[in-house]
Amino acid sequence: MLQSLHEEVSMAAEKVRELSHLSLLLNEDSAFAHTSSLDFTHAVIEQMNKDFDTENSTPVAQE
């Protein structure tokens, strides 16, 4: 389950990085210091919510 969550976060972060035209997007543990203007946490969470909604809006085929 944690592996799956990590993959979801990574995919969302990559989408945010691309959409924001960034060369690099680090998690907080990878940076010594940063300003709040460089915090993309909210954007990554929003992207995860969009991805979740997209994945779960497809009707399941009934047999």
C-alpha cells in the first residue's frame, strides 16, 4: 500500500513539475531550506485528487 501511495505521489509530482515548467521538484526532506513560495505540496495534492477522480469516474462494465 505504501509503495502504491509513493508511486501516486511521484506521478502527481512529475505532472506538476512539467505543468509548472520546473527542472526539478524536491520533497522537503531533500532540501536543506526553502521558502514557502517554492512549496508545491498543495499543487501535488490537487493533481492527485484530479487523477483519483479521473480513475474513478470511468463506469465499470457490467457482465
